[in-house]
Amino acid sequence: MILQENRHPPVLRWAFGIAGLVVLLAGCTQSSQPATPGDQAGTKAQLPEISAFLTKPSDRFLVDVKEVSRGHPLLGIKSPHPHGGAHVHFDNTKNRWPKGMDEPANYPAIYAVADGVVGRIDTRFANGGNDRYGVDLIFAKDKTGAACRFCYSIEPMCPEPSEGFYKKFLLVKEGQKVRKGDVIAYLYTPPSSGDGCHIHFHLMIDGKKGFLAPAIFTPEIVKAFHKQCQGFKGSNDGTPIPPCMGYRIGAEENPFGSGVKEEL
């Protein structure tokens, strides 16, 4: 299980969607190289099928688990309070960040969860008082060849401090090839901001509507996330949620096409 920080520099991108819930998206590397239009198709052809993550899941979580204050899996349509994405929250009540000089590298790192290509970047998405930024990482394909995206919606829960402020927190470009473990972005946590700052994450498959459970991680990663979040306490009317990345999901929320699942 990889829970350590490995900070390689790069630059980033993301997407936003609305399907009853407002949701956003997000994806980077030091050894990364921008993909030219000619080789992006070839890169997509080389992507593994999403089913490969059932037998060889990712051992790189999107953040350093030990830094998370709370969170939850994707809460499926059959759960008491459905939410179309998983969350990781960071508590900056005591100004844990920045750790040193006020520069992006001293804020929580966000990692590429698998090898892939940055499919989309948002440098800012205005939503009331919560201006967000984010990335999509294309990391797999389904049986039809449609791209599977790991979407990062990075939400500081504040207005962007100044125009273009978030750009320096994004380390990858659209079309850039990345390797698992590369730092693709940093999460800006405003001073004394409590634990509202979070990253909303889910999967999407091109050509299909809806958000899918990000159930691509090793059991060790999922158990560590569950433990760090005190069993996802408070996410389900007090009812315990087992270690998983998708809870009480419908068939349409299952990225592997294996139907309704109590936990995934």
C-alpha cells in the first residue's frame, strides 16, 4: 500500500457535471510528456479495460490518507442520503497548511491514481461561494472502447482569492501523459477554514450519463481510508458503513457492469 508522499512536479485539468447533484471533475507527472494529437488515439488504445482493476487495483490513493480528517465513499442511490461521489476532507482549523512558505507545494498533494492521460482541466468553476478547480484522468476504457475517467473536483469552499489564483495549484495540461503516483495538483486550504475543504471524486465513462463508484483501489487502501475516517462516521444516519468505495449503489453506478451492490 502506498501512502507516502512522492512529489513529482507537473500541471492539470477537470470537468463538471450536473445530474440532480452538482459535481466536478479532475488528473499528471514529472516524467510526464504532453501527448500530441497523433499519439493520443494510440495511448487510448493502450489503456487497460476497467475490469483489469478488479484483479490488479491501484495502490495509490488520490491523496495521502494520513492527512484526511474525514470522508466517505460514493453513497449510492439506495443509501439513505445518496451523493454522487466520494469525498476526502482536510481540516485547516489550526492552519496545518501551508507547511512552510505559502506556495502550492506546501499544501495537500493530489496524485494520479493510475497511469493515463489528462483528459480535461478546469482552472475555475464558479459556484456561489465555492469556486472550484479540477482534473479528469483518462486511465482505462470499457468493453466498447469508451474512455473511463477518474474525476477530481477540488473544492476549497471559498471564492477564488484572485483571478487565476488556482492555476498555480494545477500541475498538468490536457493531453499530458502521467504515471501513477505523479503529483497532478495541490488542494488550496484557506486559513482557519475548518474541514469543509475537500476533493469530490468519482468515475465517468464517455458517452454515458451519471457518476460511478471510484472502486479501483486495493483493499489495503480502502481499509486505511475507512479507518482514517472513523468508519465513515456521520455519512449514513449513524449506521456503520463497511470499508468500500461505493455504498448501496445501483447498477448504473457500478463501473464494472456487475449490477446492484451493497458495497463495492
